[in-house]
Amino acid sequence: MIAQPRANLAVDGQPVPYTLATSVYTALFNLTGSPAVALPLGRSQEGLPFGVQVASRRWGDMELLAVARALSELTGPFQPPMGY
């Protein structure tokens, strides 16, 4: 299930607007103009997915995308947890 931008996300059992719940990870980079990308990295022992956010210097978009591509080639595509 993919969250819709206008939907609420459950955070600790409470509904939080999607943009608020996700902007905490990007706000600093948005303010500085630095590119950042988040991608799935692996699974916990419980089988839940976890990810990593990688950032670059300002105007380092192409280098950042190359790093993101190399990481995704190592980890493979995102696989949702069972039941989702």
C-alpha cells in the first residue's frame, strides 16, 4: 500500500498528515538546497523494512543519484512486508 500525499499516516497510533510525517526527514536538506534521497536498505529481524537517507553537497545531484543507484543495485528492489 502506497500512502497518498493527502492521506494521514499512523505515527505511534496517532494520525499525522502525510506531509508533516515525512517532511521531518527532508526539511534540513530543503532549507540548504542540498539534494537527498531515501531508499530501502534491508529488513529488521522482525521482517520490517528499514531505509537510509543519503545527502550530497549542493548541486551534487548527479553524484548522489549514482550513489543511490549503486546502493539499490546491492540491496535489490523494495519488497513490502508480508501482509501489506
